[in-house]
Amino acid sequence: MRNFSNFHALGKVTDPAQQLKQLEQAINLDFSLPAMYSQLGGSPRIAMVGGVKVIGGASGDLKMPSAERVRSHLATKWAVPGDNPNLVDPTNRVVEFFHSNMPDMDLGYTQFFDFVDMRSSPLDRFDILDANQGITFNQVKPGAEVKIRRNVTDSLMSVPYVTFADGVGILDDWLRFQKWWSVSDTVAEFNSKAWDKKAQWHYDLLTALPSSINVAFDTSDTKTLNKAAAGILRKVNAKGYGAGQGAGFVIACAPEDVGRITQMLTASAGSLIVAYNKDIQPVTVHVSAVVASTKLPANLGGYYLILPGRKLKRGDWLDLSIESNRNIYVRANDYVGTFQTNAAIGDQDQVARVLFT
């Protein structure tokens, strides 16, 4: 991940206290930009491969927040002194930074989970509810009394915040001898490692699912996919998800398997691959996206078929931010970065691990 701030510009600030203050402002702005990108509607890189939308590929298009939305957000979030050389009129630079830097981030997991914004909430957890009032919509005769359901069963899964933190020290000698590249490299690594950790936390929810969600290979890739999707739809049929045959699914896979999966998804009715292979049945599943991530193991031996949203939820309590303190023993300023997040798969029936063989 690259940096937004021009840290070398801080060399022009002669007052050491003011220099440290502006350094902290610049680091905080760099740390805030990935979350800002997502909050303002930015998307991960999306490429069309064989007519299939692949998220996380090597090339593709991005959905960018407008300059107007960026300007409005900066005006409310970053009202900073105008003498900071890093933060003067940053709107155009932020838009440019989004175009050049956001493709590097793994945001594919956002396709699986509904987002619960807890950043301004006083609560330390959110709940995934499983309420059932026994609603069945029975046929009634004209004038007949409708039965009112009052026996409510209500269970829930509580998802508490999880805090992640790490610290780095910016040495006095880096500032004294104008080693701004050391500051820049440290900030960039710190930021990228935090977002990598956040992504890994979400993908680990998939890999931790038990073998009971596995769907064994059945004759061909397309038949196995159709079978897995049908199994998910049947399992959730009575849960009020509104998931019929046209429901949109998302596939999560390792990058090594994208080619096989996109080839499989081109086997639609009337396609040549179906016409010339009598053992290949056409895909009858609507897959809205394929998410390729190195956070999933290369030896997975298949992929995850996911009915997104519903009981799959993620929440953020605190975006990556820093606190600093002077450390006289090593002649450095220590910066501790912290973010708070969590996610949960509230219903395993929404996910199938589809095996290749």
C-alpha cells in the first residue's frame, strides 16, 4: 500500500513540537483513507472474465466515490490547520489516491457480509437475530377468522467487538536527518498489515466451517455447483430469507482456481461447451460475483458457494487510528494503531464448501 501524505514536506516545519503534531495528523489521515473509500461507496477491483464478474483479479474497473462526496467528507472529518503541508486542499489528491491505491486492497469479503455500522454506537456488540413466529400463510375461507401468531421464539447470536493493535516507533534521527523515506515505508507497512489482518479475519470464518458443509464432486463441475446451490436453497427455504431459484450467489476461491471456476460458469444453456459435451449440464445458478483471495489456501480443493447477507454480518466499532507517546529511553515517538471489528456467520446453511473431486 502506498502513502497519501508527502512526509518529506514536514522537513519545512522548523518547530519540533509542531512537526510532531503534523506528523500525527498525516499518519491518521493515511490510516483513515481505506475506510473512507469503502464508506463512500468505493468498490474492490472488478474484472469481467468470460462474462463473469471476478473481484480481486489483476485488472478491472473500480467504482469510485465522486469528488463531491470526498470533499464533503473531508470537510466534516478533517477540519485541520491550513498550515499543515500534508493536508491543504486534499480533495483532488484523495480522488487520485483512490484510483491508484485502492486496487491493492483485498475488499472482496465485503461481498459476503451485510455491514453493521457500530462506530457511533454505545453498544459493545450487535446481535444476529433468529426470530420465528410460526408464520405459514394458510388458506382461509371468506369471512373466516385469521389466526394471530403470538407464540414467539427468539434466539440470537451476539457478536462482540474484537480489538486489534500494534505499535511502531518513529526515531528522532529519522526526523533530524530528514529520513522521510523511513517514515513513509513504516506508515505504509503498518497500514497495509492492518487491512490484511482485517481481511484475513473475515476469510477465516469460511475456512473454520466444519466438514458438514462440504458438497462432494458429482460427475462434473456444473452438476456439483447446481447441486450445492439447490441444497442451500432447500435448507433456507423456511427461514424467511426470500431466497428462490433466482437468488444471487457469490463464490469465494483461491486465485489458482479462478480459471476453472470462470470456465465452469460459461457453461450456460445453449453454449458450445454444453452442446459438445453431453455429460456437461448447463449452470442453472445465478452467480453474481467470484471473489479471488490469497487469504484462502491454494490447496482448498474447491470453493465456497455463499448466499450473501441475511445472517452473514460484519461490524466496525473503530476504524484504524493512532495514539502517540514520547519514549525518552530510545529517543523516539511511539505510535500505537488500533481498530475494532468483528464478523459472524449466523447461519452455516448459507454456505457450502464445494469440492472439485
